[in-house]
Amino acid sequence: MGLRPLRHSPLGFGLLLNKPYAALTASWLQPCRTDARICDDLATLLRHVAATDLTEVSTRFAQFTKPVTLVWGMGDRCFKPTLARRMAQLFPDASIIEVPGSKTFVALNEPAAVINAISTVGAHHG
């Protein structure tokens, strides 16, 4: 994914970021492009990750009794808002902070929203 149009397309990082920055997205791929060992490790990971791995982890969410806050991009097409609501229901004490229009990488798309969420949670639970 060395070409910026491909990196920023839905096949690359386009579904995850509101405004992809060329230097940033290129830096994410640089280690794999320059070190074959990293590329091999990534390929191995991707071959062995199964959807059931994540499903199994979700069965343990109810055991986590501390407060949980999900800061969720409401414009996310990969991890849709319905998933946030489903996840929140699995924890005993969860809330959702909705970030309108943001995609998956909320911290990059709307950093102020994440800062505000951390401040709010810290003030409430601190």
C-alpha cells in the first residue's frame, strides 16, 4: 500500500479515518515495507486470528466490574454504533460517549472529543 490513493481508499485506511494524512499512513506501513521479518510476523498473525477469538473474550466482559466508557465514532462503518451498544450491555457498568461523524480511529479523527471524554471520566470516577 505504498500508493497514497490506495492507502486512503476503503481497501486501505479510508474507512478508519475521516482525513487520512499521507505521512502518517505511510509511517504505519513503513516497518513492514523495510523489514521482511515484520512483514512475515504480520502475515502469520493475520492468518491465525479467528473471529471466535474475539467472541471468546467477550464472554468475560461481565467479570470486569469497574466502570467502562466506550468513546465511539458514530460514523464508523467498520465498527458500527450498534456494536458499541451491544458491547456496553456486556459490561456491568458501561457507558458510551458518542462522537458524531467520527470513524474508527476516534483519537485521530476527533482528539478533542477523546480528551473531553477522559476528563469527564476522570472527574466522575477520580
